Amino acid sequence: MTTRLLTLVRHAEAGAEHGSRIRDCDRLLTERGRADAKRLGARLAAMEFEPDSVWASDAQRALATATILAKSLALGPAVLDVRSSLYLAHSSVLCDRVREASDGVRHLAIVGHNPGLSEVWDWLCDKNGFGLPTCGVARLELEIGHWHELERGCAQLIDFQCPEPEVASSGC
């Protein structure tokens, strides 16, 4: 059986615009968020991380994270695919989108939001309690030949990355 790779990336830290008129989807990365995304991108580049396709939510914070990672990985612009259906998507919607991926894509990366991404990770690995911190990356190996075969328990975590905290904190 062919294996496929699915990488789940939660957007980097964004500003909390409480009380302002800014829409949630327009929230921008903080300075720390941009630095975290750059640091994580450099680490992934050193690991020769090469997704065939990167799907990003159209929310500013997710798109900015995806753009920073794509630049760090020297991915061509054709690899990045902005999809409005990923904005705050429920896990069932995310799984339905993944099932629609082209079989020509062996490694798919999705840059989006919690709780959907964490729920997908839990469901695919048939475990509870996983969680993606901001700018966290979970790489999963799926024991499927075609994306449409995606089902509960078909994946195994092969790598987990998150940005290193600049100061002592709860970290990753």
C-alpha cells in the first residue's frame, strides 16, 4: 500500500483585537508570530520538508504563516493554494477537503486553525488529547493509497514541531 503524508500547521500567534472593529479573519500575526513562523520554516527547511501542495485558510494570520513557511522552504508560488473553506473549518469539513485532494499529491500540508486541526489529528491517529499550539506542526503518515480513503485511525504521527520559546514558558 502507498503511504501519503499529511502535515497540519496551526497559524502562528495573531493579535487579539478585542473591542476593535477588525474582523477575526483580518487579524494579523504579531511580531512573535512572524518570528516563530520564520524560525519554524528554517527548521523545516533543514529537514528537507517538501510538500507537494500547501493549502492555507484565507484568514490573514493563516495566509501570512503559510507565506512565511513557503518562502523559508523555497516553494514555488504554484504550491500555495488559498482556500476559504479552511477558515475555522470543523474537522469533518477538513477531512472532506483532504479526501478531495488529487492523487498526484503525495504530501499535503494544511495551514489553518484550531480546534479543527487538532481534532483531525486526534481522529486520524485514533487518540484523544493532541493539540497544536500556535505555529505547531504535526506530520502524519497515512496508510492509504488514495486521499479519498481517509478514515479514522489511518495515520501515525511521524514528527511534531513547534517554535522554540524565546523565554522560559509552558513551551511546546
